[in-house]
Amino acid sequence: MFIASKRNIILPSPDGKRHFRVSRDYVGEIPDWASETDYFCALVKDGKISVPESHSDADVEKAGKRGRRGRKGQENGESSGEAETGKSKTGEAETNEAE
């Protein structure tokens, strides 16, 4: 399986007898058994490993952007909660009065 990794990771085999080391910024093939674990699936879901559709640079970059997250698990482009609560970071209610 072809992957792109954002972290240093050790992928264990399903039986625990083998492992495969993946270094940060690794782009390449991994053994098929390495992708058969719940741990691998969790890493993909969390965005630490991406699985591009092909080996092309455009697909690798596209897959890498899909899994990026901001601080504390927020997707890029989301605010720190101001829009949802209507409060500023100081906790004061904001008003939209026209002058």
C-alpha cells in the first residue's frame, strides 16, 4: 500500500511479531500486513497517515491536505468557538449594533 506519513510511527503486524518503521515525511510503499490493523486505520482517520489515490505528486499533496488539522483537533479554517457561542474570547457577549 502506498502512504504518506506526517509522523514517526511504528506499525505493528496484526499478530504482533513484526513491525514496520515509518519516518516523518515518508512517502512510499508499506507491507500489506501493516495496513490490516485497527491502529493503522486510526492513524489514517486522525490524519497522521494519508493514503493517496495514486503515486502522482498531485494526489500525494491532495491526500496530505485532506488530513490536516489545526490546534486541538480543529479542522483548518475553524475559529476557536466564537462563531458558535456568540461570545468573544474574553467571555463577553458580542452585539451587532449598527451605528
